Amino acid sequence: MTTTIDLDAMLRRLHLPTVRRLCTELELRAETENLSYREYLTLLIAEEVAHRCQTRIQRAVRRARFPFLKTFILTPTRPSWSSTRPDISSIRRMPPTCSFRW
């Protein structure tokens, strides 16, 4: 009794997109390198885990909404004193705590 199994449909139902995408490519590689079934499955699952980890990181960064466009340029520069130096007395009058809003 021969049963035809739709591997693509089962992998889609199990939500294994990386395994589905790399299955045939790694199957050919396993045949040429004489890998065992266990090594073949290990490669497939390792690729799926790595892809999920990368996707999770990308999703977390996107959800965090980090201001990537707002960067600080940290270059060693010498202060350029112009003719109008800041007045120390105005700095002393500033309140000790300043609140910043982002």
C-alpha cells in the first residue's frame, strides 16, 4: 500500500517555512556528502531555529521602535572657542536638575 504524502502541505501546516524552503536543497547536499538521516534532519532543524531566532530579533527591534536615524557622532574634536565664550554665571543660575522629554 503506497501512500502519497504531501510534504509541502504538512510543513506549511506545522509552520516550518525554512524547512520547506531548504528541504530539497539540503536533500541534494546530503546525498552528495553522504550524510546520515540524523545529520540531514539536524541541518534542517538548525536552519529553522536560526531563522526563527533572527526573525524574533528583527520583530523585537521593529516593535521597540529604536530611533536609528537619530545617532550621535562621536569624533574626537577640540573645542573651538569663538569670540563669544559662555558666561559661567549663567550656567551657575541653572537649576541642578533638568528634565528632558523625548
